[in-house]
Amino acid sequence: MKISNIGIEAFKGKYVYLAPSKKLGIDTELLNKENTQAKRAAKFGVDVPVYQDARDNEGNVLRTQYETIGDPADPKNNPISKKHLKNLFKNLYYLDKAGIYHNDLGPSHIFFSENGGVEIDCFRYSFNFTKKTNGKLTGNNGSIRIPDFIMPSNKNILEEQFIGNYVSKMANNEKDIFIKNYLRECSHYHQKRADMLTDRGFLPSDKTVKYETLQGTVFQNPSRDIIKYTEEKLNFLAGKRAAFTEWDEGNGACGHPVDPMMRFNAIGMHLDCIMATLDLRNKTADLAQSVDSKEKEYFEFELENINMLLKNLYDDTKGMGEWNFKDNINDIYLAGEEELQTFLDLYSEINFDKPTWQTKEDIEIVKKYYANLAYDWNIFCESDWEEMQEEKQKEKF
């Protein structure tokens, strides 16, 4: 439940958020974690809302309530200012320093106040990690899948879950100014991260430190190439997030009913993301030929990132697509073993070493095949599936 003032000026809201465990499907373990991680974050300097918890006799959290004087940001009604950006990156840096990977930095979990302050909540899906000088991560639950040379960054979560979508809603004539200011604050953030790594024993020559230092340099006074590339990357991330949300909500996340058609549609959206990643990779490879030595090196690093992103998207999409053929938990059966094998055979034809246009043709074949299977399921199976779900609901009562 959300209690808020209505009809107020920008960034003058006062919100009280309640998270009842039953209503939102959030169990006691996650609510306990929410409380513990919020305290840990605050200890390291992260600005968090005021938390109050209802507990049982054993001290377990039954419900979390937190209060903030801020509002969620919106490009038209509540635009993010330079001061907001400064405080936002301050909080991200302290999260990184604490070794907390937030994992849920969406627009509903960051609050911007009238005076430029920023507060972050919802730590229930976060986890703690450390990165050692040998490049290995400890405490990682598998959510962080990045090249070894990267120090995990909450900025990456922010861009995918929030900033990409925020920028996509802005007028074209506003984007360049916002991105330029955004990158300049990124510059300070990455410079501090480079210092933090050297304090922890990383050598200035290590790729981990070098990548942070490069970003600190090229974002300080970003060129036109850097700004336009960042805009393209943010647009891509907004699309990637939309595809994940389609899958996540179709899979029953956050109280949504399981929706097979959303899950089927998510596969097509993810395949579109793979094609968009190929375009971004081509753009990055071109920019890696820059005459500016620092920018050239930066885009070479970015190319490594995108190649890993491509691999992760490929693996994830295959896994999600395969799961839809036989999900015993939710009684979703897209098709039989023969159709599944055809899907896997077609999918295996996707090869990133081919010319981009050929790879895209292979992806389109997979998309068409999967869409036809989903269409047939919708025609012949959806009503039966819905009846089955209704019967399950009756059994609960």
C-alpha cells in the first residue's frame, strides 16, 4: 500500500510504503533480509528511508514500513537535476564500497527529494560480495555475470532498470544535455572506484583499475561519440529490461498471475534484444577505431562487455524458451519433444561469428517458428490451461 499526498509540487511527496508479506508474496526471510541489508547500507553512508518493522514474538519481520520525503523521478513531472545525479552516484559508490549488489534499482525504489537528496530502498533481493586482486568474486549468487576485469557496479543495475527507460521518455532535445550531465557524474564515480580498488591492493596497471580510470577520463568531458553511444546503449538497455519484465511478470513475479502468452512473447522480445546487441557490437567495433587513444581503449573494453552480454542473452533466451516446452510447476506445455528438438536445432544455428545479416536471418527463423508454436497453443490450449488454473484456485479454498 502507498500513502501519498495528491496534487503536490514536484519532489514534495511524503510516502509511507507497506510491504505485507502475504499480499505481495514476500516471505519472512526476505523481509528479515530487507531490514538487515538496509542497516548495513546505512552504516556505509547510503541514504535509506526511515524503516519501521512489525515483528512476531521470535523477532522475525512480518511487515516492513518505510517512509521517505521523496518522489519517484519522471522526466516530465519530476525531472532529475544535476544535484540529484551527484547524490545518486554518491549512494551508488557507497553501495559498491559496502560490497552490496542491490539487484533491484528500478524507478519505484529510488526517491528524489526537493532539495536534491536521494534515498534508496528495497534491499530484499540484494547480496554481499567482495572482489579480490585475483579477479574472483566471492559472495556472488550468480546474478553478476561480467568479465573478470570489471569491479561489479550498481551503476549497471541502475542503467538497465531505471536510467534507460527514463531517457527513452525524454524529448529528443533534452537527451543530450541530460546524458552529458549524467556522464560527468559517472566520471567522478569511476575515479573514486579506481581509488577504492588501489586502496584494496589492485595495481594501477590491472585491467580492473584501468577500465575504471578510462571511464573517469572519457566521461569527464564527453565527446559527441561518447554521448551518442551512451544514448544508444541506454535505449538498448531499456529494451532489454522490457523483455525481462515481460518474462518475469508472465512467470508470476510480484504477485502477477502466471501468463503463458507473456512468457512466449518474452522469447521473441529477447531474440530482438540479441539482434539489437549485434548492432550495438558493430557500433562499438567501429568506435574502437577512434583516433583518440583513450576513447579507442574504452571502446575496446566495451567490446569485451558486449560480447559477454551477447553470450548471456543467448544462453538465457535458450533456457527460457526451452522451459516453456515443459513447465511441470505451472502446467505449461508449449509443444512436444519433436518441436522442442526443432527449436534447439534452429537455435544452435545462431552463430555470432557469421556476418551480422546472416545471424539476424537465423534469429528471424527461430522467432517465426516459436511464434507459430505460441499461436497454436493459444488457439488449442489456452482455454484448457485457464480452466486448470481455476480448478487449482478452488482446491486452495
